[in-house]
Amino acid sequence: MGLKIGGQVEKIDGRRLSYNQFCERFLQKNEPVVLTGLMDDWRACRDWVNHNAQPNLHFFATHFGNSTVQVAECSKKEFTDQARVEMSVSEFIGNWGKISSTEGNSNYSGSAENSQSLLYLKDWHFVKEYPDYVAYSTPLFFRDDWLNLYLDIYHMHRDPDTTYREKNEVNCSDYRFVYMGAKGTWTPFHADVFRSYSWSANVCGKKKWHFLSPSQCRLAFDRNVKNCVYDIFADVSEKQFPGFRKAVWLECTQEEKEIIFVPSGWYHQVHNEADTISINHNWFNAYNLPLVWKLLVKDYYEAKEYIEDIKDICDDFEGLCQRNLAANTGMNFSDFFIFITRFSFANLIILHNNLKDYPGPLFGSCFHIRNLILNLTSIKRVALKMQSMNDWRENSRISLDFEEIAKEPEFAQLCFALHRTYEIPNESCKQFFKVNNPGRAYLSPLNIVEATCPNISVPEDLVRVIDCALEKLSVVTNMGDLGYSSALDVLETLTIS
Ligand SMILES: O=C(O)CCC(=O)C(=O)O
């Protein structure tokens, strides 16, 4: 029996959509969309594609042939994903050349059998490996990306085990990828890492997407909500997945030069219906930060349950849970807390710098300030939730001193990158200020931190610092929290499977 299709993903000309409209309609509502018209000037669309709209494999072999990449064997399942092998780009291209794309690999009812020997290059950290070859520029809609911005400067997690660390260095260096696969290659049903958003741009080719919204995705899980379906086109066992046949799917055919936005926590399966090259990023920001935290909590309880029987004989049970959480998910509670604290400090610094020149011409834009307030509001919400994680709070030995952090060269880079993210030239927002000169000292991060908490070690400290900053801001601006609380409420109601 086929899938019940409830609708198609909307397609919009991205040149006619403002950033605010994108935030209101898609980021806040957590809905998918396909954007057109945003890739015309990409170098990738020239260099990587032949005149007949096919992938220019020769270009890859001659320019990037020596790179080592991860390749999925589409017909081989390994745990919950496809088996992976490592090879050079040249070897991968050689293998691709042997497959005739006219062999009828596209019929994916029962993908595994039809995709025998098909190899799919995935998760290639292309930007990290070739920073000087500027293949594309991230469209404005996806630039507020805390994940890649942070990972360009810091590690999310540093493991004491060096073998694990080396592997991790590459795999977690960033979340900007190139995917390449012949017609018939596919990606099994899943939701994205950290419950991040993703965007995926077809440089050439065609992808078919099938989505389940967060409210529907339980239907693709077994009774214990532990395992989800692997291939939605295979013969899914009704006994194991009793809800599956009731699921209502959203479908999308993504053509060349179209970019799809995948919202947080939407499960999806993807099939290449033609030889395809795509660029994919995962990212999160103020809108979906609460969902990232929610997933971390869920993964933490799973990690804890898994080793519950050794609790009584374990000296540092909480430490072990946190180590396992980092190994499974890519970060633990302390990593996440350090990340949001550094990020809050950077937001405070930029707010301060924006205000210092007021009302001069260098004054930061309204867009800038709105985003910084949204960021702090969202981080505060998450920090409030972190307060209830007692076992972690009592065991963590975090001590983050603002003055020390402010001296780190990496922190200056973080501030600079965050500032650049919200830079929109020629936009003024004087009308938002109640007083003529808010004054540099008034919102000085150092003053705020010293008056509230010079050393951050638990989430309560961070909440006090942010509260103080938002209160001071509300004295000098008309912005308040700009209704962000209700926007963030919508996302928090989403279930996480
Ligand atoms: O293109 C694919 O094969 C998978 C991409 C994907 O799942 C994603 O970008 O979230």
C-alpha cells in the first residue's frame, strides 16, 4: 500500500521574500518551503555542471580528486543508517562512471534491491577543505547560523580520549556539506542531528522528499518509541510499526537550482531521481534552540537508562552519563552550557558596541538589535529549563569568568562573526530609542556581569545576567521582548521523537 500524501511543500521565489517574512512564515512556524531564484550566481552551478545539466565529474576528479570522503553504500543497512566506506573522490567518480544512469535505478518502491552497488558521497566538509574555492554564498535566510559560526572557532566537545578525538575533529568540524550521487541513491528516514534546521540546494539533478511533521512522526515509530522505520518504501511491518499506515505525508520534488528548507524535528526520506549534486547545511539559532535542548534532555535520559544497572557500583555515574551523551549526540550539558554562555557574552558585547556610537552614523541597525534581543530571550528560556537538571548542576565544575573569556582571541572572533551575521547596511533605528543617549557605561557587559554575577557556573547565574541586560535595554528602547516569547512558545510545543 502506498503512502497517504496530504500535500506538497510550497515553492516560493526567494527574491520576493523578505527576511522577516521568512522568519514569520517558516522559522517561527517550523514549516518547510522550497525557495527558487537564489543560486544563479553560484560558482558551483557553473563549475560543477556540464552543458547538458549533468554533474561535471571530470571537474571533480581533476580539482578535488585527492580528497578523502565518506561514501554510503545505499543497499547496505548498518544499525540505523547505511553502511559507510572511505575512499578518494577520484575512486568515487570512477565508480560513478561505471554506473549507467539509464539502468532504471529510480524506481524506489523497495529501494534496497534496486539500489545495489549504488554509492552515495555524503557529508563532505567541502568548505572546510577548500576555503579559498568559494563555491556558493549562504542565502540571507540561512545566515543566522550559531552552529557553524561557533564551530569555526571553538570545539563543541573535547574528548580526553585521543583516538575518539581525532575522528571527532573531522566529523564535527562543521555542518556544511556536499552530497553527490547517481540516480537511485537515497537517504533513509531520519530527523537531523541536534534537531537542527537544514537547507539543501540542488546544484544539479532532482530530489524527491517525503516528510512527516513532528506531530505525525510518532506514527513511524515502534510501540516503545525507540526505533523508527528505516525505509518508508520497504514492506513496513504493521506489527512492529502499528501507526505507520495512518501517517499523512508531505511530498516535494526539488528541481535543479531549488533550495529546500527542512524545519526542526521533521522526519524525512530523500531519493535522487537524477544524477544529483547538492549543498546541505545544518544549523540552529534562537528559534530552534529550545528544541536542541529538548533533544539533549531526551538523549540524556536514554543514556542514563542504558547504564542504570551499574549506578550503584559507579563512582561518578553522572560523569559517565554525560560522557556517553557526548559520544552519542556530539555534546553534553556542560558543552551546551558553555556554548550558550559564550554566545550570551558575545551578544552583550555587540549590543554594547551598537549603542556606544548612538546617535552617530555608525549606529547599528534595528535588525541587529532585534536579533540580539531575540537571542538573549531564547537563551534565557533554555537556561531556565537547565536549572532543573540537578544531578548535572551538582556535579559540573564549570566556572566562566567574563573578563577571562573576553581576553581570549577566539572570543573576539566570535563577536566579529556574530556582528557580521546581522549586518544590514543603511538601516537606522533611532525611533526605537526612548532616550537620546543610552550611554556606553549603562549597558556595559562588564557592569552587567559584575553587578549580577562575575563568575558563571550554573544556569541561574546566566539567567540573572540576561535578565539584567534585558531590563536595562527596555529602559532605553521601545523594543521590550518584541513578542518573541510567544513566537518561541509555538516551537516549544513540538514533540521530539
Ligand atoms: O539529500 C539527501 O540525500 C539527504 C539530505 C538530508 O537529509 C538533509 O539535508 O537533511
